[in-house]
Amino acid sequence: MFDWLRFTQPDFVFSAKLPKVITHQKKLNLKEGVETDLIKFIELMQPLWSNRKLGPLLIQLPPSFDSDLDLIESFFKILPNDLNFAVEFRHNSWWNDETWNLLKKYNVANTIVDEPLLPPEPVVTADFAYIRWHGHGGRPWYNYHYERDELEPWVPKIKKITRKVKTVYGYFNNHYHGYAVDNCLDILKMLKVITPEQEKVKQKVNRFLKSRFQEPESKQATLLTATSIDRLLQRLLDPARLTRAKKILDKEVQIKEVTPIRIEANVKQYTIIIDANKKIITHDCDDWTRQAPKKNFCKHIGKIFLSLPEDQAVKILEEINVKKNDWQFKPIIH
Ligand SMILES: [Zn+2]
């Protein structure tokens, strides 16, 4: 963290997500001891905060976390006043005026996201705004690159939001291959607030992206990994299931999170969590409950591996194939 301080411009601020233990495991419940977890986390952030480099902290709720106003209010009450918090709701039971009024009462920002299912009018609930561009669902998600005409409608929206708040924070989550950097600069350019220095960086990024993704060799490498994914999947899915996995449409897949060790996604109405560290796959369809004891995949798990960045899919599949007994295939426990 001291390097973050040292190597960033004076006006650069960091934003962080609250640890999953608070939002996902203990679900903001004070009885589970989240206050201690929160204090510990804020202490960690202290060097950033005391150097005026700490932006809003994000309370990102898991998709299954549905509306409970009393619970969330009790959590808001323990938030320190001198820090900014934003909350990202991923269950639609939250999207109503009662929620927005509660957020306003505690000056917590509703996280404005670019999902098509959300209300089209951005809801502002604090004296700052927090926007996240996740990239769109489906196969190109991890290396999603927003086109100009997809970002263009955001320009009037952001201008409108700007008039209501002191500061607008915007984040791009499509971080694979550096697309997020490029899209951030796109938005700044469209808003006509890009600095000459940022303009130079943008040209550099564009040159990098062009050189990296137009080489014929890299295309061939992609093809090779694609066949090896197939080969690896054949050991875990019978041909009929593999065919059905390939028939699932990209738009039916919503990847919620990808890190080198953890993948969380929805396929249709089902949830999939792959924890490569603990070697656990949890999922909740009927076929999975039958396949899991035999250490076989269902079509949904197959589809997730077909949707991940190729190098990551190969790495995890190889690990599963080599050490099948170390992996646990579990039905989701709610
Ligand atoms: Zn399944």
C-alpha cells in the first residue's frame, strides 16, 4: 500500500471493495461480528485515508442477497461518518423508493451499473455518485471492449448526475487486456475533460491493443487452446452433455466475478462458484446433484469453462483432470 502512495499522482484516489467475509459470508449481519471485520479493514486502509487517497468503499452484495432494510440499516449505522460508501445491489428486490430513501438518510451511494435489466434512470442517493461498467454478459465479457456508440448514451447521463453531486466516481470492470483503461479514457474524452497527458496515454494504449490483438500467431494460439479446452472437457463431460453445453447461448451466461482463483457466474437461473484455491465447485442444478458424486460436469459447468479466458480455463481444467480426488463438487448450500 505504501507503494500505491508512492507511485501514484497526488490527485489519484483508490477505491476498494469491502471483504467478502463481510458482504458474502456474514451478509452484513452484526450478530456475526461484521463490526470487528469492518474496523480491521478500515485500519488497513488508513495509510490511503490519511493521505487523502481513499475514494468510496464499495459494499457489493452477492446476487442472492435480497432486500432486508432493517438489516442493512443496522450495518449503515456502524459505518464511520468520515468515509464514503457505495452499495451495489444485485437482487431486484432492492430497487424501490424505500431503499433509495434509506441510502439518502445515510449518504450511501447507490452503485449505478450498466446492466440492461436495471432501471434506465440512474438513481443518485448521496452527495457523490458511483458508476461501474461491468462489460456485458456472455462470452466476450472478460475482454469486453465498449464501442463508442455504447458509451455515447452515458455522456448526457453523467452530465446530469454531475449536476446533482460533488464528485462522480466511474469504474470499468472489463480489466482483461487493459480494455478498462482505454474505455475510461474514452469516457473522459467524450465528456471533453481529457487532459493532454491522458490523451497521450490513450494513444499509447491503442497502439498496444492493436499490436497485441492483430498478430496472426496469437490467433493460432487461441485456436490451439480452444481445441485443448475441448479435449480437457471431454474427460469431464460425455459427448451429449458437451454438445448441450455448446448450445447454451452466450447471453444466458452472466459472469459476476473472475479472479485467478475464483469464478462466480450465473447460467440461466443457476449459480456456479469455482474456488480454485480450496478446489471446490458449487452449483445448484438437478443434473449436477447426479453428476457431482461421479466427478462429472453438467452442461452449465461445461459452458462456464467455454466462456472463461482460454488460458484460465485450461489451467483449471488441467488441475481438475490431474487431481480429481482433491476437488469437491458440491450442490450449493443456501
Ligand atoms: Zn448444471
